[in-house]
Amino acid sequence: MRNSMLTLILSGILAATPALADWTLDPARSHLAFVSIKANDVAEVNTFGKMAGTLKADGQATITLLLDSVETLIPIRNERMREFLFETTNYREAVLTARIDPKLVADMAVGDITQINAEGSLSLHGQVQPMTLLMQAAKLDASTVMVASIKPPIIDAAKFGMSDGVEKLREIAGLASISKAVPVNFVITFVDTPAAP
């Protein structure tokens, strides 16, 4: 009798303890865009068509963007960005990493929304720069978490050795200016990764 009661008590405790799961980025429900500004006040929204990522049980998040998938809605501009700005022959990916408190996600109930501050880094064009991310996470259902930027991080091309690429694009387009600093917005959806059998 005592053993049965102990088993029931332990089972209740374990059931009430949030599991620290691994999560995988769902590309169909994820989006990242950066805003480029040319000729002083002409803003254009650009996106990437392919991304992948994980959020591990220990709180390590990794988002990988395939730079060849840049989309500006103008094919020739896509080609110029790949060739002159990102130089995708040599640099195929941009990788954002960050570490969050894993319990922030594990403790969320369905419908909860919480703010997350995370320190991370961005690897781009052969350079790595630190980044501070301010995000909002929402638990959509038992196996889905959505994370969105609250304060868009600003990416400075000069810090990643991409100033020459920006200047080349400016020359080709015959523009007076193209901003070297761009804000980035993202909405990333993670789904619970099934445990290996």
C-alpha cells in the first residue's frame, strides 16, 4: 500500500514538472526580414527564403540563414546581393546563436507570453559580432513556441567587412547612398522535437 502511494505521489510530481525539450525551427511558420534604406529615405523590405534552427534543452538557440535565398522581389538585385554583398561563393550562411534560460520556455503554459532577454552573437561574412536580443515568446500549444523580436537588432555592414559590397551596390544602381546599418525583424516558430526511439 505504501509503495503504491509513493508511486502515485512521484508520478504526480513528474507529471507536474515541465520537460526540458529540444525544439526545431518550423520554416513554414518563420520569417526574417531586413530593411535597407537607399537614396536617404527609400526603404525596402528584404527576406530570406531558407532558414533552419534549433532550441536545445540547455537553452542554446541557433538560427541559420542560407544567404543564397535572399529575396528582394527583383531577380537582378538578388544576384547582385549574392555576388557583391554577401559573396555567397565564399560565405553561404549567416548564423545567429543565443543562450536563454531554458526554464523560461519549459515553465510556460499554453497561452502564456513572456519577454526574453538573450546575449548572443552573429556570424556573417567571416566575422563574429556580439548581439543583445530582446524578444517575446508565446506558447501556442503544447508543442509550439513562437519567438518574435521586440526591439529589432541593427546589423552594421561595416562591422562584418561588408562596406565594399554596399558601395559596389550603390555604384551599380547609381544611387547617392545606401545605408550600411539595417534593422532586422523576425518571427521564429519552434516545434517540439520528438525524442529519438
